[in-house]
Amino acid sequence: MKTLIFARSTLITEGIAGSSVLVHNGLLFVTLFITPEMVGYSLGSFVFTRKPTKRMRK
């Protein structure tokens, strides 16, 4: 079972490295696989909250 995380400010520790978690982005939960390189960062750094804009052509 994957862990649900609502707080995007949660720091990634060595204990959860190698697992996958569900992080809330404000609208829905996004699956995030934690790698050892991510340790020390916050979960919100890897989950986007806004939809990318499409550029209009002239």
C-alpha cells in the first residue's frame, strides 16, 4: 500500500528512499518514486501544482 501525503513540505529522509508515495498536488494525488538522490529535499519540489501553459502561435 502506498502512503498518502498531504503536506508537500515534508522532507525526504533515508527511511523512505526506494519506496513510492502518493503526494497531493491540490487537485489529486500524484505517484512519486523516491530515489536516494532525492534525500534532503521536500516532496513539493518534485510534484507540480500548476498545469503547463500552451503557447499561442500568431
